Amino acid sequence: KTNTASSVWADTAYRSKANEDFMEKQGFVSKVHRKKPHLKPMSRHIQKSNAGKSIIRSRVEHVFADQKSQTGLFVRTVGISRAT
């Protein structure tokens, strides 16, 4: 609630009806990538939209990855119990 940003940036793995409904109820603006229709080509306007979202999302992810590597937080396993 204290976060002043209203946009949520994510890849297609996070697009679901439940997530979209939650973001709408909480007042967030969804910038989640759209999925390609099954056995159909993706329309040109959705491709352009996803490309524009990817540019912003990748820049942010690189900043966080750089900050994470500076603090020595590099884990080569899956799961916190295995990592500890």
C-alpha cells in the first residue's frame, strides 16, 4: 500500500485471471505480457506491446541482478532449505 507505483511488470507466467482480478481490485495497472494463442500466430499489435514491456522489464531486472551480485547473494540451488 505504501508503494507509489501502480504498474505491475511481469512475463507471461504471471498472467492469469486470478492475478488480473487481484491487480484490478487493488488498483494496480497490469503490464504483464500476453500469451500467444494456442496453435495460432500472435497478432502484430500484441507482439509490439510485449516488446515494449520487455524493454522496460529487462532494464529493471538487470539493475536488481547487479545489486544482488554485489552483496554476494548467488545461490546455485533450487529451494531455500537446500541452499542453507
